[in-house]
Amino acid sequence: MISDTRDGAVIAVRVIPRAEKSAIAGIRDGAVLVRLSAPPVDGAANAELIEVMAGALGVPKRAITITSGEASRRKTLLIAGISAATVLTKLDL
């Protein structure tokens, strides 16, 4: 779900677009569950995912990269310059 790499932390994420409000909603199926109010159209949900994760982790948006699953509900994020332990602490998982 969350692991360290030499570049930062890698996080498995499952998104639910078109939710009532955007928030991190726990863990589901071995991934961090993120509800997004944006629809999955023209990259809006991906942009909102990066914004939500950046706010929750206290990192700039440019530090977050979607490494796989751009068009899928299951995604993998690379958070540059942060450890997996810090991610777990900040997300309170």
C-alpha cells in the first residue's frame, strides 16, 4: 500500500469520483481510498487527487506524480522527498 523508494514514497490509491466532497476516506482493498468531487473527465479527477493528497501530506503539488493508472480508479502515486512512515503519520492510517 505505502512503500519507500529512493525518490520518495509510493502510495496505492483507489479513487471514487463524483463524491459529495473530496476527502481521504481510509483504506479499501489495500489502497488509500480518496473520494473526489470532480468527475473523471479531462483529467479533472487526477488534478483534484493531487491537490487533496498535497494538502493532506503538506507537500507541494509538484512533488506528487501519478506513476500508473491515470485513466483508472486504482492509481499509484509517487510522493517525492517524503518517507512512507511520514505518509502514514500524516494520513493517520
